[in-house]
Amino acid sequence: MTDHDALAAIPKLELHLHLEGAAPPAFIRDRAKRNHIDLSRVFDEQGQYRWQGFAGFLSTYDAVCTALKTPQDFHDLTLAVLDNSASHGVIYTECFLSPDFCGGGDLNAWRDHLAAIDAAAQTAQAQSGIVMRAIVTCIRHHGPEQARKVAICAQETAGQFVTGFGMAGDEARFQPKDFIWSYDAAREAGLGLTAHAGEWAGPEAIRATLRDLRVSRIGHGVRAIEDRAVQDLLAERGVVLEICPRSNIAQGLYPKLHDHPVAKLRDAGVKVTVSTDDPPFFGTGMTQEYSALADCFGWGRDDFADIARIALDAAFIDAPARAVLQNRLEEACPTPT
Ligand code: ADE
Ligand code: ZN
């Protein structure tokens, strides 16, 4: 077996994947055609997504989402995304789903889209064994009022499939405290909580997110590397970072993986996990992330098994389903005694 094959075979748990952001360009081109939407500007000559800088990324992302109109579109997208994840050895994935892109925050429209996504997740699980859970996600730059509608969608559909609440979007807009109402509502509904922070804003944004939104996980959080006290806070509280190395590099946060803080944060005692964020936008996949980390930092099977166990502990999933995943992981990577 080559190293690449060995890495592909390691069971992986992905905690940070945006469903729309994982849409293959060919899928979006097809839906744009069917739904009579001109999206030529979002593709480059090679048929890949065209974007530049974070603002450009968000603008292309929004445009891509306009191709997805119906619950059936989201059903088919979910099947395509989970099929691809399973081919990378992913056994568990949490996907960010945004009611803003599924009917604009209207609860009935959201229920229809969610039912279609849930049905596709069940089909995928029956086909490949991959388990999916949903994190209902507000988009920060759509503002706190819209986030309230999203939190209500999350509250009303919390259960076996919808297990988390999150926030993505432009970190330069609004403050964590502007979203306290939404996070309180989600917490009361029993949802696990995460928020993108410390990706574009500095370490103080991580501190404010922990204080005001009381999350157990942070999306990215890489800029904790700039403040030792924030690293200590994350380590003491056992907050888990959903780190997406290739996303940060493709967006220009760090020039190369060698400069990325994932290994230093891990060495500082911070719980890190590995995800892909929006893989076709960044030319990545879980196997590519693992390969690059192995090559750059010398991580091996034990390191990746350790990361998978951290992800499983931090997963927003019920105890029986967690136990099933734990057995699958333990079978492939027995815990050293
Ligand atoms: N939405 C999708 N990917 C994102 C990212 N990396 N940061 C913020 N919002 C996002
Ligand atoms: Zn993200």
C-alpha cells in the first residue's frame, strides 16, 4: 500500500464542512443551467470556481448558492458531497447548513429543504456507512436580525439530525455579542455550539466568542497562535479548534503549510481537528489534507488517530451513535494501552 492509500484508509471525522461550499463545480454548472441562472462569471477557464481574496470568495460563494433552488437540488447535492467524503475515508461529517440559502430563513421552506437533505443523508449512510449530522448556520454579514430567524429554524428542527448551531461569514462585520440571543436560543434547544472566529479577526475575537457565545468549538481559531494567553484559555477549557489548513493557505492567511500554526497549537496543548471547509474552492479533500500534514510535520497514523478521537469527543451527536463510531475507529486504530 502506498502512503497515500494508507492515509486514505484511516477513518476520518470531519467537523467543518459547508454543504454548499462542498458543491462540485460541475454540479453547480448543471443546476444553474436547469434553473436558468447565468453563472458564467463564477467559473474560470478550467471550469473551477473563480475568486480572489476573502471578499471575492464570499461573493462567489453567494453566487454559487443561487444555483441551488429546490429541496431536490439540496438532496442531490448532499448525496454528491457525502459520496465524495466517504471516498476519502470519512466515517462522520458535520455539515454547515444555512437556512438563508434554503428559503431565506422561512421556517416552512427550511423544513422542506431539511427533510430532503436528511433523506439524502440516510441514503448515503445506507450506501457507504457515512454518518452525517447538521449544524444550522447563520451568516454573520447577513446580520443579527436574520440570525434570529436562523436560530428559530434551528430551535424548531433540533433533534436526531440537526444537532448543532454555528455562524460563518465575514468576521469583520458585527461583534459576537450581537448574536447572543441566537446562541442562547440554540443552547436552550440543546444544540452544540460552534462559531467561526480567529480566522480573519485576531485572537481577541476568539476570547469574545468564548465569552459571549459560550461555544465548545471554534471554526478555524488559528489566530490564537498570536496570543499565548488565548492558547492557554483554549487548552484549559478543552475548546476544540476545527482547523482547515488548505482553506487558510488558499485564502492567503499563511503562505505555505510550513507557516501554518496547526502543529504549534497542538504542541501548546490546544485540541485541534482537521477539516476541509469548502474543498472545491481550495483544491483540497480530506486525504490531501492528511497527506500534506504527514509530509510537512511528519504526522503518522497515531497522530491522525489522536485527532480522530478528539473530533469524536467533540462531535455534536447522541451517545448511541457516538458509540457506534467509536467502535469503528477503535477497530481501525486501537487506542494504545
Ligand atoms: N463560509 C464558507 N467558508 C467560510 C470561511 N472559511 N470563513 C467564513 N465563512 C465561510
Ligand atoms: Zn468554514
